[in-house]
Amino acid sequence: MTNMTLKLAETLSASGIKSVYGDPVVVDGTTIVPVAAVQFGFGGGEGGEGGEDAPAGSGGGGGGWAVPFGAYVSDETGVRFRPNLITLLAVGIPFLWVAGHAWARVIKALKR
């Protein structure tokens, strides 16, 4: 189990920044580089002696997520960032809701 865990940790740490910026893709002369926030984790375990009354140990686990922020687009007009509108709305709407409620409380406090 230890060798597998070490190998997995080495593989994940070697990928580093490439996990966030995807490989460039060229479509009709336009280069597109996807951008995402990535988080991952993994677990391990340990072995037991086993036998009739004691279970043999085991373990494992892992998971992760990725949020696509958008892509860098390079064409004859230059390089620009094109945001993923769905992600922008998913982050922006809750932010605006919280900011609106906070602003309303500030105004209410100033009126007193």
C-alpha cells in the first residue's frame, strides 16, 4: 500500500501547474488554452496481521473537482481571456446576493 501511495503522490505532484492549464488546441488557426481550478485529494490505509479473529487491513480513497473558468484564445487579433459564462454566473449570483444584503444592512445602520 505504501508504494502505491508514494507513486500516486509523485504522479500528482509532477503534474503541478498542467492540472490548471490544459494543453493548447488549434482550431482553424486559433489557439485555445483551457483554464480551470483543480483540487484533488487521496487517502491511504494500513495492513493488519489478519487471521481468524482480526481482519486484514486495507484502505484507499480519493476524489477531486475541477471548475472550468474559461480559456485563453490566441488568434490574429491577439490573446484574450474568454470566461465560461456558466461558471461566472454560478460564482457571481451568490456574490451579488451577499453583497446586496450587506449593503442593505450598512444603509439601515447609517439611517439610525
